[in-house]
Amino acid sequence: MLMTLIALQALWRVWRERQRQRNVLAQMTSRELADFGLTDAERQVEVDAPFWRAVFEHYRRDALSLQNKRTRLQRAMSRLSRMSERRLAADAESRTERV
């Protein structure tokens, strides 16, 4: 029972992080997307995916381009995550400076 609760908690964290990343991705400008090597269409496909669907799962239909798209999106999501972490750190630092 405890293991099930732990597994559900971990799954919930993954889902929340996935949704947070997709929200940030949805707010990015075309220029920011171009920096990541993504198109508006690729972003929209990712943003429209439900939070419980694993990232890149919706690309399985096109097996030939799957690996290329997956690699590009993984790199973009990784960069996005690092940018978010830096922003949070900068916000925390600015709050401590004000106090």
C-alpha cells in the first residue's frame, strides 16, 4: 500500500512538471522557439497534449521522423527547464536583496 502511494506521488510530480513545462512553452515567442529549433506547429502539438501523456508520445505515428523530432524537443525541453530554474533562482535572489 505504501509503495503504491509513493508511486502515485511520484507520478503526480511528473504530471505537474510536465504541465508546468507545457505552460511555459505555450508562452514562448516565435523567436524563443527558433532559438530552440522548434516551429510554432511543433509547439502547438506539444502544448495540446494532455498532461498525463508522456512527452513525445504523440509522434509515434510517424516512425521515420520520430527520432529527429524527439531529439529536438528533448533538447528544447531540457533548455526550457534550465531557463526556468535560472529564473526561479534569480527571483529568489532578488527577493533576498530586497529584504
